[in-house]
Amino acid sequence: MGRGVAAVKMSQRNMHRTALLLMVGSGILLTAGNGTDAYPIVGYFQAVAASEDSTGILLEQSVQGLVPLLGYGDIRETRTQPPEDESTWHTLTTEELLGADGILPQSSGKETQEVAEPAESTSATAGGEFVPAGRQMQIDLAQLKDYESLVGNFYAIDANTMIGSDQLSVDKFMEIDMTMAKQEGEGPQILIYHTHSQEAFADSVPGDVNTGIVGVGEYLTQVLTEQYGYRVLHHTGQYDVETRDNAYSRALPEVEQLLAKNPSIQVVIDLHRDEVAQDTRLVTELQGRPTAKFMFFNGLSRTRKTGDIDYLRNENQEANLAFSFQMQLKAAEYYPGLTRRIYLKGYRYNMHLCPRTLLVELGAQNNTYEEAINACDPLAHILDMVLGGE
């Protein structure tokens, strides 16, 4: 009786293997022809693998080896529409600024409206006009030459990607010149745009982008123009009205066209607001004003699953990383506790268009519009210091 059961199981395993080979072969033929919207073997191998049978495990491993793009869908789609749109708006819950043994001032853990060490930096009247801060602390760059110390103080690395000391190097970052003269030439010098123009705040008026991230971008444009003397173009194109899917792909040709028409542009800022757990409040008090915390974001064009993503190549990646590092360094010295750690994730996010490109996550969905507006003043000051070489 036992032998009969064993024979049946063996027969079933052989059937599984035969079916697998047939389906893989069919999938290859379809892909080589007109392509297919999804791999037909996905549901099959997952169902078999779920049986906790050694054959199921073998099938899963075999499928993963034979079809390395499993889970990415149509091959043609991955080459023409980078699968990166979900990555900058999903909840990012790594708000703790520093590790336990970091060299910078530490937050009190989970960020809430009641911040233990507010980013006070001047003696300006509470709630009054913003006054650019003086340096509050001097960071010893020698301590950041150690990779673990650098990451522990300045970076949050997403689990889907990886980076090493060859790319995260303080010496390299500080050698790259990010300065830019304000008065040379004509035309805009800074471009501000919004891949996700529909991102709103807790008290935004539904349907009115001027009370959401687009309105914040307009205020940042005003500050950089009127207070710091830069020529700024604020592009208000909307790429996520019906869906966020493929917003980066839709934005790319228009931003490329703007840069082609305005070769004077040397800085590109894609301004977002983040989305966090509802009980997390990214806010601090700065000069008596409630101010949203913000975060610099970099894509690495690399995932753990695929390695380097050749079709999302970014020849400006080192400069992008240097730019965000220099911004984060100034923020830490002049406005301690105002910024979150630089977030590194796997895709590209159209950051290849310019060496001085920033993707900024300013506040989150549960910040108020006022808190977001207040964050533009220190952000503009930090940018002016980096571009001015201070």
C-alpha cells in the first residue's frame, strides 16, 4: 500500500516536471514572437511550490533560474516604461534620523509633533519672519570616511538595493564642485517640477493643486528668486492625474524638452511630499514656526534581484549623490534635526537628466500646508549655501 502511494507521488512529480518544461517552452516561444503580458507559468509554479513538497521547491528554483525576469511582466514593457513609479510614494518608515552611536544630534525615536530637540537656530521672533541660520555645529568629515559611520548618520538604504564604499565616499562627494554663479547669462538656472503633482497635505483643498505640493513649489520658486537672486522656472505639468502609474515615464519627455529649450538650467528639483504611517508626524519647530521635515532621495539604478539596470543608466549618478550629500551636510550643520536621512532606492527616477538633480520629499500627507511652506525657507537657504560654495 505504501509503495502504491509513493508511486502515485512520483508520477505526480514527473507530471509536474513535464508540465513545467512544456509551459516554459511555450513561454519562450511567445516571448520570442509578439511577447505576452504575463508569464503563464507564474500561477502554476507558485501553486506547486506552496505544497511544502521538495518537488515544489525544486520547481520554484528551476523557474526562477530559467526565467530571470519572473515577476516583471512583459519584457518589452520593462525596457520602455521603467517600473519605478511606486517607489517614491509608498510609505517610507525609516524616519529615525540617526543610529544609536551616530556622531550627529539624535532624535528621540519615532518622529512626532513633540520633538525633544527642536531645530532652533536663531533668536528670531517666534512665528515671525524666517532668518537664515548660522552654523550650529561643525561635523568632522574624517569620522564619516568610515563607511559604517557614514551610512549610520546620513543614509537609509532600501532593502531592494545595495551600495558600497566605492560609491558612498565622502572624499569623492566633497571633491565634486556644485557651485553655480547667480548672475551669469540669461534664462532660468533652476527647474522645479513635480512628477506627482496631485500630492496634497492634511488641509489641502481637494482638487486645488495650489494648496498641495504644486503650491509649495511655487513658494519655493518665489523664495529662491526674490531672496536669493536665482532665475527659476516652475513647471506645473501634471503627470499623475488619473493614476500614478508611469508618471515618471510621462514626465520624462517633457522635462527633456524643457532642458533642451533652456540650456541655462543647471539645477533640477523634483519636489514631492512623502507618505508615512498616519501616527508619524514629520514636523519640528524652527524659529517658533511649525516646519515640515524633508528628505533627499536618490535612485541607484540597481536592485538586488536584477543587479545594475542597464536600461535605466544614470551617467550623473555620482554627481547626484554628491549633491544630496552636500545638501544633507549643510542641513545637519545649520538646521540639526530638520532633515531625515537620505533615502537610497533601486530605480532612477529621471535623475539622470542633470548632474545637480535633487528629488526632495518635503513633509508627508499628514503635514499641514503651512508646515510645508515653512520648510521652503531653510531648504532654499541650504541650496544657496551649497550652490554658493559656503
